[in-house]
Amino acid sequence: DASHELRTPLAILDARVQLAQHKVADGSEAAGLLAQVRRDTAGLTATVQELLLAATGDPDSPDAEPVDVGSVVAEVTADLQDMAATHGVRLVFTDNGSPRVRIQPNSLRRAVLGLVDNALVHTPEGGRITVTVSTEGRGAAVTVADTGSGISGIDQDRVFDRFARTAEPSPGSRRSYGLGLALVREIAVAAGGRVEISATGPHGTTMELAFPAAG
């Protein structure tokens, strides 16, 4: 119901952004910011459509085409730079090359957003988050490494479960509903991939998202 109700407000928002674009000079800073807002709106609209398809079990949802993982992850990290800056966290992206994978681009975007957003919640000011794309076996891997205090207050085997939350949230952090990482796992599994905790400790946590190469 929520996904259905969001479609019209998002369409109105997109129309208003287009009107605003016509009122600013091409190549100006305002034009660049409005273009970013419109891309964000398109991403939200795609997410709403994915949620509707998931809720209805629509058999006519389009098959995923092979996607360049590096380009999608590069866009995600670029879009999150301002958010990271407001947290006083340095966000770094490294593309070591990887094969294409078969997944909807917006699904991959949502999964990476989920991992980086989780890292931002647990990385203190002055910290660093490194997002790396690489080849793993015959597939592609995206790792998100932070310099937070590590995972505690919850069994690591339950981190990706729905509604799983730490017993003692970090001071000043946003309220967690225990859904972000669960959705990342659902996206990964649906595409034939996986997500796991590669390492965690007092100096930070590394999570890895992996997908098989498109055949």
C-alpha cells in the first residue's frame, strides 16, 4: 500500500524538479544540483516499482541484464559523499575491476546503499569507509570496510535477520529498525549472491557483497 501511494507524490516531485530545471542556467551549480535531485527521484521511483513487484509477485517483471558493477557502485559512492561529509567521515571508492553480474541496477544500488549507510551509522567522526569493487573467483565482490568499533551486542549470525538490532545502540546514532541489512541479504540472494561479515573487531568491520558473473 505504501509503495502504491508513493508513486503519485514522486511523479509530482519529478515534474516540479523539471520545471525548476527550466528556470536555471545550463551549466550552473543550481542546474547540477537539480540534476542530482532528479536522478535521486528516479532511483526512488524505481525502488517503489521493485517493492510493488515484490509484493504482488508479478511474473512479468523484466529479466535483469548484465550490469557493470563498478559503474553502479561508483555512482552510489559519489551520491553519498555529501552525507558522509556531514558525519565527518571520509568515503573512498576503489574499482579493481570485476565481471558483469545479472541484477537490476537499482537493486544493486539499494544493496550498496544499505551497506554504506550501515557503516556510516557505526563510524565515528574522523573515520573512514572504503568501498571496493573486485573480482572474486568467477564473480564480482563489493566490500565495505569501516573504522568503527566493530559489531557487538548481537550475535553475528543474526546481523542480517529481519528486526535484529544491537542491545546497546551507539550513542547519538539513528534509531535502527533492523531492516537495512536484511534487505541487503534479500537482494543478494535473489540475484544468486550472498552478503557476509568478512571481519569485525575494535578497529572496524568489513562486509562483503558477492554475485556470480553473468553467464
